[in-house]
Amino acid sequence: MKLLRYATIQNFRLTFTLIVFSLIASSCSKEKKVEIMDLKFPLHTYYIPKGNEISLSIQTGNQKYSVKAADPSLIETTVTNEDWPAGTIYVKGLKNGSTKFTVKDEVSGQEALLDIHVVDPFFVMKVTDLIPGVVGSPLSNVTSIREKLKAEPKYNSEFFGNGEILILRRNSDQQFLVFKNEEDVEKGLVYKSGNYSLDLTDDSPGKLTFNFAGGNTPVEFLIHPETTSYAILLDFSKNKLAGPAQFNPQNPYPYIYLAKDFTKEFQVIDPDLERVELSQGMFTYPYFLPIKFAEGILK
């Protein structure tokens, strides 16, 4: 009887041990299974300024890709599989034109067909608040002048609306486009347009002048060299575009300030005033980070 009981206990232990090992083996096999991710991009259409490079960030994928352009004479590509989150494709525009661009995930076999447009250089800004600046007057006068600059149309009517998107194009027409918001950029709903001229130097205030379609009088703004992204706009005026170094983590969207000088007008009332200006902040979009543009607006 004791032998039977002992054998039963041994059998139970053996069975229990086998079950435990089976569970461990099953768990290990599950851990080793690699999840295959779908190939996804944030956009399907990309615009590249001629002579410059943008990055096509892959949202999800398996970090092993091959690429092919229908017209390889338009673009030059570099694939970096290791970049976060799932790899990056760097595309440089060689000459103006459009091409289909196929990206294949070599692990899943999935393909993404993208539209690539190489276009004339462009500069994108988003309009922010009006900022009155007054120097050389008692505080009571400063407050009064600031309120007047922001409230009265004779001072602020030529500025852009808060939240509007302004695009400068370095094409033969020196065209500019204004959209009411980012959604309208994606839809292609142009609010205002016309031609502009950009006159900048390295160390003195520059001028950005707009000639609105249907308007009779040019609208001129000053741009001071101490503006945080003056150098970026200066490069743009010379047919160059700033790279990632100018859009660093400490200053990801540097500002440009468009200003109008009303010093002489207010010095008639208060001769001690040194400077009276109304400025508008415009934060800049890095050209190398893709934006959703409506089909055709940059061609």
C-alpha cells in the first residue's frame, strides 16, 4: 500500500513538472514571435524645394526598405532604417517635376505609393499676435500708445489675421499665398494672393513688400536683423534654405517679426519718444518637415 501511494506521488510530481516545463516552453516561443507591422506614412504627397532635402518619416514598418522612383532623374534618396519610429527616407529634389515613388517593406512585402513634387523654394509662416513696442516715454504714456496701436485700424489694418498661413514662393513671379488656417492650406482655399519683394541685408533692417492682387497700394513691413530667424529669411532671399541646425530643439520654430514704424507720428505729441512700432510675430515652419498642401498650389 505504501509503495502504491509512493508511486502515485511520484507520478503526480512528474506530471506537474512536465506541465510546468510545457508552460515555460510555450511562453518562450510566444516571446520569440516577431510582430509584423503595417507600412504607413503620415502623408501620401510630398513637396520638395529644388536643391534641398526633406525627410519622409515612416510611422510604422519593419525597418528594412527598398525604394524606387518612376523618374529617378528628379530625386536622390537615402534610406535610414534605424531612425525612430520606424525609419526615415531622405529625399533630395534635383530638378522641378513630379514622380511616383514606391517604398517597399522587405519584411512584410507591403508597398506604399507616394507622390513626390519637386518645386521652387518656398517659405511658410504662421501669423501670431500683434505686439506694440514703445521706447522713451513715461509708463502712463506707453500704455496709452500701446492700446492705440492695437485698437485703431489706421495702425493695424494692413497686418495679417491671427492664425493665417503665409507662403512665399521663390518662383519667377515672386508669388505669395495667404490661407485663413492650416486646414485651408490642405484644401487649397486661397484667401489672398499677389506678388512680393524681399530686400534684406546682413546688418540693417530689411523690407518685405506685398502687392496684393486687386490692390493699388503696396504694403511694406520692416524686418529687424535681431529677429530670431532673420538669417533663415536672408538665406531664402538668396535662394538657399536653412537646414535642421537653425531649427534646433531650443528654438524649433524661430520667429520673424514684421514691423511698421510710427515713431515720427507720435513724436509730434511726445518728442521724447525714441521708438514706436507695431510688430506681428510669424513663426516659421521648417521646410524639411512635410506639411499637407493641396494638390497644385506649389506647382
